[in-house]
Amino acid sequence: MTEQTTGGALIARTLATLGVRDVFALHGGHLDAFLVACPDEGIRLTDFRHEASAGHAADAYARSSDTGFGVCVVTAGPGFTNAITPMTSAWVDAVPVVFIVGSPPLREVETNPLQGGIDQIAMAAPVTKWAHRVTNVERLPDLIEKAARIAVSGRPGPVLLDVPIDVMFMPVREVMFPVASRPVAADRPAPSRAATERALALLAGAQRPVIIAGGGTVFSRCSDSLRRFAEATGVPVAASTMARGILPEAHPLYVGGVASIGGAVGRGAAPDVVVMAGARAGMYLGGRAGSIIPADARVIQIDIDGGEIGRLRPVDQAVVADCDETFAAFADACGGFHWPERQDWVQTLNAGRRPFDPLFADAPKETRPGVLHPYHATRAAMDALEDGTVVVIDGGESSGWASVTARSAGPGLCMQNGYLGCLGISQGMAIGSAIANPGRPVAIFSGDGAVGFNIQEFDTMVRHELPIVTIVLNNACWAISRRGQDIVFGENRRSIVGLANTRYDQVATAFGGDGETVDRYDDIAPAIRRALASRRPTCINLIVDPDVVNPAIPAMVGDPSVPDQIMIPYYENIPVRRDT
Ligand SMILES: Cc1ncc(C[n+]2csc(CCOP(=O)(O)OP(=O)(O)O)c2C)c(N)n1
């Protein structure tokens, strides 16, 4: 490099060399030297109305784009603090996102400068794999490459580079380590022969084996090897919320979400051998209660991070390796074992795939004139989507309705609130998915509470002409919150759980999108089809009944009639020993 450039231009060039084509951002003067250089490097900027959405977009983009990681660039101080939420979400869900943030000039530290006075590195450290301030412009290329390499290698996760404005605007002629290659780790750890043999022996000897695919399968891009192994052995595959679509929805061995396993456990047909494939133990897999992975099941756990193995319960076979390498090795070696026919077991699992269908079979589609049944409304809207639609789910009870009816178009193409349980992810994730998958329609299913956090992103959808349909399940309350209060304290003690009957469709039209309110069941599918056909950002405001209880919620809160317990909604209730 001989011509003079700036730190910002060097960041753009380095990102482009790493294969980055899209950056999710919101303006700040600290970033200008970078922003103006992006067109020269073929980098498209998608600009948001709130940094949280930009971060969630980068997260969604990482899940389904070829680049393999997302990039979010925000300004110093408030831009950074607004991005802490998506950073944390990417941290708890292990999603590779590179955050680049501005900061005040190095030469003005401790002078109470604009948008400064905080230690952004210290604040980001607990929720990133690596957080670093670049203090020398010549080091930008190698430090950016290092950041990307850390984000994608091993257990993926977010990283943060803080670039002071004087480094960003600094002219530079020579750099220390020019970037010439992509950062993705070339080699992924494969399982040992012994671990493979023992895992296969356990599985082949099982009566009711099942594979639970988790987020790790999405980032190891293991659909093909997983499918090869499942087909060779007849072992069914369920997916965590992050891994939905890892096999095609219609694949004979794909049994949908883990609710299908929970249903089988409830009917007395528990799995006896469970493969946790890049699926971390935690609340979404039944926590310590064993409602999905029974305590007496034998467990084979595959994870690239050995520290994850054995969380919450001992495992019978640990495989510290990449999921794709592991399923490829399993598929190659499985011929040495006998694999019995398991059609009945697959059918048992499939019976629980839509657990609310039998519960609401007789419920009216409209609970009273102008008010829809939330499950039937969600199901009708979901079933009206075109094949291939990306689905993003956000909210409380509404998320529960949508989750059990969702179909995924492929890995990373169906998303919902992760372990941060963060409301307001949907608009950012939908926009990131639309950018990563041009031409594909995207549908949001959101509670009316959740949709409010980042409602201004209708503007981003309109300016960038993105075909996103936002379906609001409008019950004029924070229903899941209300439910918890009702169960623990009684209906007459509700506190701050009400919302107004807001016309969210009119919010969309005010921003230049389309919108309509739907309160008749028969109008749902035509409205969704119209919205999808228009390829315009559209909001469909579905009026749903706040009094229909999602059965998953009381189950989570617990039974108040149980004596001697302290109720802790959404967590384990605490038994109290009565000393007599
Ligand atoms: C950012 C954030 N704020 C608050 C909460 C707490 N919370 C969890 S669910 C929920 C209510 C969700 O209401 P809504 O989105 O309307 O969905 P509904 O339950 O009504 O279907 C709240 C307030 C949260 N998880 N995230």
C-alpha cells in the first residue's frame, strides 16, 4: 500500500478483504472516515434508527449469510451503550458478530470529551470473547482480522474493537500486517475414533434415540452430514429454536422443535439416548427439570467447547469437536453397527409436533366478534406464508404461539428470543435476514409489547425497500407478564401489565409502509398473501384475545396450590421445608 489513506478507509478495505459485503450501522461523526470509504470497497451500509436493531441485524445476518459473521458499526458513547443489548444477546447465544465502535480522541482522554468518559472496553468485556481498543492506525488490519478470527473460531461469539476518532481519521501510508486472507479457521476439530465408536455403540443399542440439534449445528453448517447420518441410522432429529430448519421440515426423520420430545416424555415414551449436538443445556432444553432430556436418559454431547459438556447433568459420552466433522465421522463409521427400524418412535415424536392442535381443536376461531383466538390466528397467518419465508418470532405468549406453528426455510432462517429473553429483536433480525437473503420474504410474528421496542425500524424497512411483513399479535397487554401476576398474586393485583389498543398498522403507514388491521379469521390468510405479494414492508395488526392463556405459561410459573413452596415465576419454585 503506497497511497495515503485513513484509518477508517483501512477498516473498510480490511473488512472487504475478509469477505464482508454488508455492514449494519447508525451514523456518528466518529465513524465518517470509515463510512465514506465503504462504497469504494463494495461494502453496502444498512443504516438503522436504533443501534440495538443494527446489532440484532448483524446477529441474524451471521446465521444465514455466506460471510459467516455479522458486522455492526456504531458510534462512541450512546451508540455503544445502545449496542450492548445485541452484544449481550450474541454472547449468550454464541453468535459471531464483530462490533466496531467509535470513541473520543486518544489525545483527549479524561477531559470530559463528547460521548466519552466511559471505559467501553471494560463495559464490553463480560459479554464479548475479546474487547480491544486500537491505539495505532497501522495495526487496524491485523487487529480486525484477529477480531473476526476470534468471533468465528471455537465457540462463536461477539467481539468488540474500539477505534478512537483520531485513529479513525489518521492518515496512513504503510501498515504493519496487510491482510490477504479470510480469517475463518481452516481446521475444525474432529472427534477421536474412540469417542465415535462409543457414541455409535450407545446409539445403536438404544430403543428411542434422538438427536437434538442446537445453534452449534447452524454455525458448523452441518445440514448435509447430519442428514447423511440420520438417514443411514434412522435416528430422528429435533431442533432447538436456534437450529430449526437444520433438516428440511418435510424430511421423514425431522420431528420439529424439542416440544415433540417433551410431548413424548409426557406420554410416557421418553428417549433413552439423547445426542446433544451443539445444543447447550439450559431452560430451552427443559433445564434441570428433565422434561425434555430425562434424568435417566444416556447422553452423548457434542460441543466444540469442552466447557459446555456436562452442564446441568453428567454425560455418558463427551465429543469435544465440530458438529459437521462429528456427523461426517459418525456417518462414515456407522456401517459397522446394526440400526433397527424406528418408524414407530419417529411417529411418537411427530405426534407432539403441534402440541396445541388437540388442545384448541374445539375452540372458536373468533372468541367474540372482532377478537381472534391467538393460537388459531397465529396458525392461520403462519400457514399462509409462502414457502421459503424467513420467520422471526418475538414476544411473550405470542412467541409461544408462533414457535409451535413455525416452519423454517433452512438453517438460520427461523429465529426467536434466545437466552437473553430479549424483547425487541424482531425488526433488526428481520432486516439482517432480508439483507442476507435477497429475494426471500421475511415475516415477523411479534407481541404488541415486543414490537414497540424498535418500532421505528419500519423506517429502515421502507428506505431499504425490504419485503418484511410484521404480524402483530395485539392483545393490548403484556400478556405473559399479566399471567405470572395473576397466578402468583391474583387478578385484582395487576401492576403495569396493560397496553393501549394501538393501531400498529398505522405506525407502519406513517413511516411509508403498508398496513391493515385484521379482526376476522377468514381475512387473515388473504391479508398475509396480499402483503407478501406486494413485496413492501407491511404491518398486519391482528386483534387477539388477551384472556386465552398459552398453556406453556402456567406450566412455567408452576402450580400455586402446591403447599410449602415459594413461587418464582419462570424459574424453579423453591420448596420450603416445614419443620414440625
Ligand atoms: C427488553 C425486555 N424488557 C422486558 C422484558 C420482560 N418481559 C418478558 S415477556 C414480557 C411481555 C411480552 O408482551 P408482548 O410482547 O405483548 O407479548 P404477549 O405476552 O402479550 O404475547 C415482558 C415485559 C424482556 N424480556 N425484555
